[in-house]
Amino acid sequence: MTESTETPAAAAPEKTPTENGTTETPPEETPEKATEEKEKETPPPKEMRAVVLTGFGGLKTVKILKKPEPTVAEGEVLIRVKACGLNFQDLIVRQGAIDSPPKTPFILGFECAGEIEQIGEGVTNFKVGDQVVALPEYKAWAELVTVPAQYVYALPEGMSALDAVAITTNYVVAYLLLFEMANLTPDKSLLVHSAGGGVGQAVAQLAKTVENVTVFGVCSKSKHEALKANNNNIDHLLERGSDYTSEVRKISPDGVDIVLDCLCGEECNRGYSLLKPMGRYILYGSSNIVTGETKSFFSAARAWWQVDKVSPIKLFDENKSLAGLNLRHLLFQHGRADTVRRAVQRVFALWTDGKVKPLVDSTWALEDVGEAMQKMHDRKNIGKLVLDPSLEPKPKPATPAKGKAGKEKKPAKESSEDKKDKEPKEEEKKTENGDKNGEEVTNGSDEGQSRSMARHA
């Protein structure tokens, strides 16, 4: 006896009686119908505000948009953002002058601080409620952000989110420059460009934690008084654009031991010429390529060709060193997250001991990020620029009233062609209707009528 391989027939759908006694077969549920019902049951995704770059270029490409809230993945933490740090690198990204930028649109920002709301699988060194600062690769300028735990750092007790974003990137860069690369020791001298900016201020403060270090700072003349009033960490302020190398030579004829350059271009040649034997020149930026609101290939090429090409043999003959630091590459390309974490911990320890204190220039709402970027582009900030998602945006200028409350609208300007068309029509109107003033007087009295007749005679 063999087993039957036939599949049992599907049960026929039950028929329901109708009012006239006939039976009716209910409609079968299709996959499309089931999907529609599920979509109706599923609530729409929650949204958050974020600073989104819609295309590389000027400030108009930076928008505040609603984006879906991120979901935490394995090895990540979800942070409710309380403050974001604005760095010069963000201006370079906006222009598309950075290497390997993501495709637009994407959320801007490399630095944020806040509170952990959710922990991903495998994360053991953080818990919900921890106050942290993070250095993600993009997407930091939003109300919520997910970040791999290796780029997240716990805040010391008493450090606010605002202080955290004012100190982390700037002071970590300064720490790596001075102590990991330049090997700063007592009795040395250094020159730092953009001394009024966030990193420049961090360099000056950290350098003064070492005994008998002389600091030369180069920045715009307009910032000198404010810097003198805020701190005394810079021994000699020099004017940007002037012949500051001669000023340095007057004070220190042999030059300086360390030059920290974030500008590139011709400043490289001046800085190298100031180095003493055994001196170190370190490039940590190229902000001179950002000369306009949008990317200029000419500016980038000029900045590159203005730099003298130094051969290894020349370095050997002159006993000098050249080096460079790119924090973003160190973290995301070279895999040196542990090196950066050690620097963060040492900087936080110095803050706890009261040896360093970040200088905040101003705090802005997310909606005012364009104005904040422009201020940094114009190099008008003294210290750090911070974005705060909880702040209300600045009120926009009121538009003029349109014919209401007794105010009249200004007449629109006429083009020369409109005026030419209008003049013949006005002449025709005058000829047809006569002198308007004369008519009004004539209609008014007999005296006016006699005057009118006399005038026409």
C-alpha cells in the first residue's frame, strides 16, 4: 500500500446567508490588503530637527529640516544633544573642499554633547543617563544622534554640555600638537596662528601649563584688546597681515622652537624661516583655502603653490622638522581612537584641576547656524562658537506693512519703457479733458467762470 502524496484541498470559504435567503461568499484577503492594513496600524516615524547640507556651496545650502529619529545599532549609543561645537572644518565641508565627503543631503557636524538615552547591544562602558561628549563622523548637529561608543567620552563631574563642546575638539587638537608632536618642554618658545580662535586659545592655555614657555600669537588687530582683557596667556600679540616675522626677530633673534600653522599658503614659508635649529613646524589646517562663501579651486591651488617645497635633504642640513595633524583622519582613517581617548582624559583632568578654561565666543540656535558660520568665516569670533538645540532662533526683521494701519505702500519703480508708454497717454488725457484746475474753479463760482473765459481769450 502506497502513501498518497496529494495535498488536501483548501477548505472552501464559509458562505453567509443574506436577507433574500441566498448565500454570499466573503471576499478573500489579498496580500495588498493586508499590507495596507498594517501600514494603517503602524504609526509614522518620530522626527527631529537637524542641520542638513542639501548641496555643496554657500550658506543657502544649509537647511534646518525634519529628519527621522535615528535608531541605535550594535556598539552605538543614542544621545539627546544639548550642545554642538562649530569648527572651521565644518565650513570646509560645506564648500565640498574636504576629502571624500558623503553625498548630499546629509547632517552636518563633528562634535556634540548631551545625555545618553539608549544603549546598543555590546556597549558596556556607558549607561542610560550618562552625560557625554561625542566626536562622530558627521551628523552631530541634530536633536538626536547615534555614535559608536569608541568616539564617545564621559564628562567629568560639573562639566556642562556647553563647556564640553567648547573644550573637547579644540583642546584635544592643542594637546596632541604640543605634547605628542612638538614635545613641548620648559623654556621653549612657540608661535601660533589664529590665536583668537578656539584652538589658538587652547594652545596658549595648555602651553602655559609648562614652565617658562613664551607664546607668540598672530591674529587680526581688531582682536588684540579683547584677548588682552580675557587672559594673559599670550606673551606677544602680532598682527595678521603684517611683517610679524620681523617683530618676532626683534624679541627673539634666533626665532622660535615651534610653529603651529592652521592657515597654510605663504604662512608656511614665513613659519619655517622662523624655526631655530631643532625646531618643529606643524601644520594642522588649511583655512586659507576658504576665501569666499563657496569653494574656489583657484584659492586652493594658490594656497598650495605658495608653499615652498622642502626636500628631506634641506631638513637634514638645517636640523628642522615638518609635521602635520588631522584629527579626523587620526580617528576615522588611521584607527587611533585610543590615542585620542587618552588625550581627552588628560584634557578633562586639566579642566578638573582648574588649569584650563574654555573661552566661548557665542551660542546660537540651530536655525541661526548660517549666521554663526559667517562669523567664523569672517574670523570675528574670539573663542568657541556653540549651537544649542534648545535656544529659540533670533527674530527675523519685520517686513514693511502692506497698506495697513494707515501706512501706504511705496509705489513700485517704473522702468524707462513703462514711462515712455505712459507719457503719450497722459498727454492725450490732458487734451481731451482740458485743464483740470481750470475746470474745478469754473464749476465752483461765476467769478471762476469769468476768469476761465478771460484766460481762454
